[in-house]
Amino acid sequence: MKKILIIGALLIFFMTGVFAPFAGSAEAPRMAKEELKGMLGNPDVLVIDVRTQRDWKESDLKIKGSVREDPGAVESWANKYPKDKTLVFYCA
């Protein structure tokens, strides 16, 4: 399951252009909001909001407990999250 979520996160980064030079044609699964709702509150799940600063500020929709990170600065924060946690990246 963790590998699927990581693959999904990579797809999000491809879609936002972060990894555009490395983008291939691989598809990654997405998660429905109902599935994420069932995971919220689990200490082994970290939700990382990778919307742009403007999109994040202008939105009334924020996932409680999520952490916002700059999608244009992945190199500066990618390694600070534990490898044994399930990372879910949000960019809607």
C-alpha cells in the first residue's frame, strides 16, 4: 500500500511539473477522498499538501493535520519525512 501511495505522489509531482524533465508515461493510482478519510488520524499516515502557496491560501478546503510543502522545492523537504510512514500528497 505504501508503494502505491508513493507512486501516486510521484504522479502528482509529474502533473505539477516538478519532475517534468524526468516524466515518463507511467500512470499511478489515485486515492478517493473517502479512502483518505478512513486513513486520517492514523499516526502512520502523513498528508502533505503540495498546492502552490497562492492556491493553498485562497482555498477554504484544507485537510486537518496536513502539512503544506512547496511543490517547487521538493529537494529541500523530501528527505525530512520518515520512510516508514505512508505519505499522501494532496494537490487538488
